[in-house]
Amino acid sequence: MIAEASGAASTTTGTIVSVEARIDGGAWVAASKAWISAIYAQNLSVGNHTFEARATDSQSNTASAGPVMFRVFHVNADCDHSLVKPGVYCEKGVTATNSDADVIANAFADGYRAGDLLITMIGSMNRHVPFTGSEIRNTAGYTWHFWGTQSTLETDDDLMQNALWWTIAPAANSHPDTIAITHVDGKQHSGVHPRHFGSGRFMVMGTLVYSGLGPISGSGARAYGWTGYGNPNQSGPYTVAVGDVAVGFCWGAPTRPLSGTHWKTRLMDISRPFMMVNDWVADSTTANARCESNPEGYTTLAVAFHPSVSH
């Protein structure tokens, strides 16, 4: 996980010439003068840590802020023939990221078993170019169901486009299979959030494979907005059947399923992450896919699937 600490530095005796930060009393490391400092939590042990910042002006005056305490936790995705409920397994998952390209792909070297459920999700920074459903193909030539799309709309002028598809493998296929999504660059995103994304082209794609699940259940839910501490990334309530497996796709800066819920993380990309996919075995008729998150715009797409057989 990556988080950011930020603030303002000013002086009445000159100009700010440097801002530095450190963790746990270690070496000072340069931060931007704005100031922003990235915290790479994967390099830190679980538990409490301290963060400090200091600034120096052109007259060699130095002032510091902190230390403040923050807590680190680690989330591991679990989808390797992992039991979800009796008769239902999260068999495998894969993610991909790219930039400055119109095509992104997920590959499975050993194909699928008959009846496997494939769920594919994508986030694409491509302003005002929504997904229509026709963008997905796979080597085996399956028919894909386009569940829908959600963009970030006015939160960042429609920069991020998200979409979800699903299909069921009609027969066993032991051959390598590649699932590809083509999202042609709209050339309308330049200059947005240059500190984070340069010219702005970026995509993250993920696919989960489940056994023991059948058709989609209900209409699901989608949402967008701003998230942060105490304000989770969430789909909002949607109707499911008891025993369904609900699947929630959190996009933005998710850190873990909302504490105190029974959602389990099955997939996340290898960076911040930008994408996290969690599931929950419904024990009531209402689901709400929620992720704790660092402050950022978000989208959430949430669906549910019936078991393929009764247990």
C-alpha cells in the first residue's frame, strides 16, 4: 500500500528551499516543496510508526512538524483454489497495468474448467470515452456479458472509466487463454493531475475465476464520489439472495475491506493498489461493497452470483 502525507510550508524570512520527511526517526528524505511525501507501507512492519517533516528556508532556518503516529496493516489477496463457501472456490486471479497503450490483457496459462465463472474488471484513464461493452475479447471466443460501467463524472471531469464483464466457460479448455480489452485513447486527458499521471494514459485490469457459481443475481449497484478516512469507498445497498456470493470492485485508493465486515480480498493490483476486489457470502438480502481508502475520487461496481448448484 502507498499513502501520501502532505501539507504546506511557509516562512517570513526568505523562501522555502527544502522539505524533508522521515519515518520512525530514520534518515531525512527529500519531499516536494508543496509538500508531499509518499509512504510505502509494504516496506514497514505491521503496527504503529511515526512520521515527521521539516522545512528549511533560504536563511537556513529550520522548523519541524510531528512526530505523528500512523498504523500499518497488510492485506493479502486470497484466490488460489480458495474456499469461499462449500462448493464454491475462488480458483485464480490475475491483474495487469499499463500506460500509453490502447490494449491491456490478462492471461491464464492453463485455461478453465467447464462452468467456471470469469469476472473481468477494468479502470481506464480516458476522459469522456465510456465503455460500451464491445471492447472485450478472449482467445477461446467466449460470449461476454457486459454488466455495465461507471465513471468518476464531475469528481475529476469524467477522467476515469470503469467497467465489468462476466462469462461462464461453456466447456473445459486446457489451452492458454488471453482476455484482452481495447480502449482507444480519446486524446482528451492531457494535463489532468500531472503530478500523478503525466500525460494521463493509464489502465488497470483484473480477472477472477470462480468455480461453483452460476448466473448473476439481481441488478447490483454502482457508485462514485470522494473517499477518505471515515468515508469509505462504497457501492451503496443492493439486493442479493442469502447464499449468493457478492463481489465488489473498489477503484481509487482502496486499502482493505471495511473493518468489521466479512468481505474478503480476492484480487488487487501490485502497486498502491488502484483496484481491489472483495467478495462476501451473503447472510442477508442486502449487500454493500465497502472499502477503507486513502483520500481520492472513487468508483465502486458491485454484483452478486447464485451458486451453480444447491448445497
